[in-house]
Amino acid sequence: MLYTVSRSPYHDDFNAMLGLVSDTDDVLLIQNGVLLGINENRYLAELLRSGAGIYALKEDLDARGLFEQISDRVKVVDYSGFVSLTVKHQQNFAW
């Protein structure tokens, strides 16, 4: 499953999503969801424990001036990487 997170973890029921994500899933942070990938974010630490692959869209990081603050545990992808993730997963869930 590919989970796309477009909202800040501070404005969502992030714990509900954590209960769904497993180590066979990928999570793509887009729009304001990229806030989840910032260093020292407590929600990011919880998500990393799930074992899922965590990605952030470069264009959204750049638009928010957050590229330098993103955790090195989050893989940064462009739109081609976004497409590759959607092709990899037959199902996706927008969060």
C-alpha cells in the first residue's frame, strides 16, 4: 500500500494511520505532509518504527523552504519518483 500524506501530522489523527502502516508499505509526504519529515519530529520517529519506506516530494519541500531540515531517513523524490511509487503499489490511500 502507498500512503500519501498531504496534511500536517498536527492536523490529522496521525495515530490512526500509524495503526495501518506496515513494513511492506511506503509513505509519500506531499504538500503540508512534508512537515512530518522534519528532523526531530516525534511523529516521524513513530513512523520510522513501522518499517515502511518514507519519501518526501522535493518540489513540496522546496516550496516550503524545508529541504535542509528534512531527516536523512526520508528519501527525497521528484515527480518521476512519485509516479514510480504509484506504479509499485496497486493500492494507495490518501491521508
